[in-house]
Amino acid sequence: MKRNIITTSDGSKTIQIEEWDEQYHSKHGAVQEAYHVFIKHGLSLFENRKISLLEIGFGTGLNTLITLIESKRFNLEIAYTGVEAYPVTLEEVAQLDYVNELNAQALASDFEKMHNAPWEEAIELSNNFTLQKQKKDFMEIVDKDKYNLIYFDAFGARVQPELWTEVLFQKMYDAIGQNGVLVTYAAKGSVRRAMQSVGFKVERLPGPPGKREMLRAVKIDLGEDKS
């Protein structure tokens, strides 16, 4: 499928899959979306902690780079796992120019290291941040009670509906520990119901630019109301 680099409304770039008319990040603002969904409503809940984080859709590495930047501000020690079945190319990464977009020139070598890192091998990006990329289909995830936070950043249900079903959310529920949090840009009623059906407690939150709402799901303590 043909992939193009496009500029989003906040000036940052993303990859568009022409055949699907689908982007890796919001066309209303790639960086804005990442900060709103994954940092404001996800990472910021875990200040002053050691956490294990799973990203569904490592993709361009934007969410990983922003999380690395913000890990210092929130005083976090992070073991980050990024799962991706179809990696982007190094040429595409260079064209996206996220290091300059984020004024993160001090992390340029770390961003390059992220994309050059071998798959399935944990690497240290700083004394508080390790990354392991896993090249596999999301349906192959079999972790149990491992993660504190999940960034669910798969392509939308319009083009890949199978990624937004009870089957995959059961895998997410199993992979996350008690009181763990899953955040996603999606807000469809069918997605919310699929999350609830496997046990998540789900709340609607104000969405990033261009979206009215987003969802945040919590793996609740046993015995609590799951509605």
C-alpha cells in the first residue's frame, strides 16, 4: 500500500496510507493528539513510579519519543514495549522530523537508536527508560498481568475493525495488571462496549483536536462494578 508523508494541522507530520485514507496519527495534529490522549490522560496518572508500558502500534515512534521526554518531568522509570507488525522505514522516520518538531535535539541519538534497535531485544535509552520493540501481530500478545499502562494506538475501526473487538480487548485485559489503565483516541460505542464486556471500567473523556471524545479504561479491582 502506498504511504505518503503529510503535514497535520499542528504543523507536525504523519504517514498516510492512501488506499485506506487513514493516518498513523490524527490529521488534526499528530503531536497534539499524542500529548492529549497518551500523556495527559495516561502517563500523567503514574507520577513518581516505576511502570511497565505497552504500546499497541509502535509505528513512527512518536509516542515513544514523547514518553521518553515526559518521563523526566513525571519522575518515572519506564520499561516500554512497542508492538508493531509492519515497521516504518528509516527514510520515512527521517522525513517525519519529530526530533526537531519537539525541540528534542538532545534526544536525536536516542530516537535514532529506537528505530535502529533490534527487534525483541531490550535496549537502554536512559537510566530511567528501556525499550523493547516486538515485531508481531497484536493477536499474538499473551502477556499476563504485566503492564501498568497501555497506549492503544491501532489503526481505526473503519479500516481494521478486527483490532477493536472483544477478542483483542480480552488480550489487553489479561496483559494489564490490577488498576492498570488503557487509553485510546477511539470513542465509538461499539469499542466502549467491547472493553466493558471483558471487564474494563470505561470512561469517556474530552477528545484531542478534531475529536469530541476519547476513551480511558481501567482494570478494576475484583468485586467492583464493571459497568
